[in-house]
Amino acid sequence: MTARDRLIVGLDIPTIGEAETIVKTLGDDVLFYKIGYQLAFAGGLEFARHLASDGKKVFLDMKLLDIDNTVAKGVENIVKMGMSMLTLHAYPKAMKAAVEAARGSDLCLLGVTVLTSMDAQDVIDAGYQLDSQALVLRRAEQARAAGMGGIVCSAEEASAVRKIVGPDMAIVTPGIRPAGSDRGDQKRVMTPADALSAGSSHLVVARPIVKAADPRAAALAILDEMTGAL
């Protein structure tokens, strides 16, 4: 895969109009977009369909978690939307239900391990007895066992996770920040080049691109850095 195949621009913006402007500005330089809760609840699901029909890849970041049947039925409809990636929380029963529902499709299911906005203390406060890295690795093992297409984790854990999941599963890492950029609310972050070197297969970059004064220039700079690391 080229850098263009690996860069996912997060459309973490409030309106479809702003999303359309970003996509138009980035043009053919960017192939892959992430749509999460913020845009999804502002008409983003229909926009995701339009992006897919226009030849873009879409990572639908819904972090599904529910009873098995509800997860399965949701995944079945997301397959029909033509999405390329979908997240769900990496709970074994939910992952197994999703894998069965997506069987035979091109949808890559991603298990979310530990959010990159959480550190070790946050994990303890949430009631887990494992520290954040141990929890990530356990969920990576469970995702592989369930037959998932990949996982979402911090780039800090990518190297250890790659040893668990092998060469073929996707490792998608948010919390990517070019050197010198603001961390925002992310606590476990890494530069694009370092993340790829650590074993990440796809990088999610939102604010450093969509909030930049020149989004296209920001995206091209990140793509150049990624290309140099491949």
C-alpha cells in the first residue's frame, strides 16, 4: 500500500457543508475518510454513502456495542452502504456477531481496544484491573481469535500488537500528530513516520488537517512524511 492508501482523514467537523469543502479541497490527494459520531448525527451517514459512490473509501467509526443480534443487524446494513471499515468495541461476543454478519463482504471490521484519550489511570478509573497496555494486548488477542480484520490502538502499542496479530491484520492508529502540533485531548500520540515504523498500517489524522489554514498542504506534508517512512 502507498501512503495514500494508509492515510485516513478524520472528518471530525460539525456540518456536511464543511465536510464537503474539506473533501473538495483535498481532491484526489486523499482517498480515505473517517466519519464518526459528530458528523454522523448531522447527516454524515448519507454523506458516507455519497463518498463511497464517488470512489472514496470510508471508515465508519461507530464503535458498536450491543447484544449480538443488534450488532449483527447493524453490520448487515453497514455492509450494504459500501463502507470500507467499521469499528466496534473489542468485546468477544460483539466481535463474533459482527464477523459472522460481515462474512463474504469487503468490510474490514476493527476492534477498538483502549481509546487514545485514555491513559493508565483512566483505565483504572473505568474499573479494569489491567493497565492500558495489558488491556490493549488482551483485546488484540481476542480480535484475532474472533476473525476481525484489524484493531484500533495507539501507535505506542502498535509494535507489541503487531507481534500478536501478525502481518495481515490492519492496525489503525488515531492520535497521530505531526511534530510540533497540538495534542488536543489525546494522551497517547505519535508522529506519522514513527507510527508506521512501529507497525501501524493506517493512520487517522483529523485536526492537524481539517483545522489547518491550508488543509491540502497539511495533508501533502503528512503524506510525504509517511512515504519517507515506508
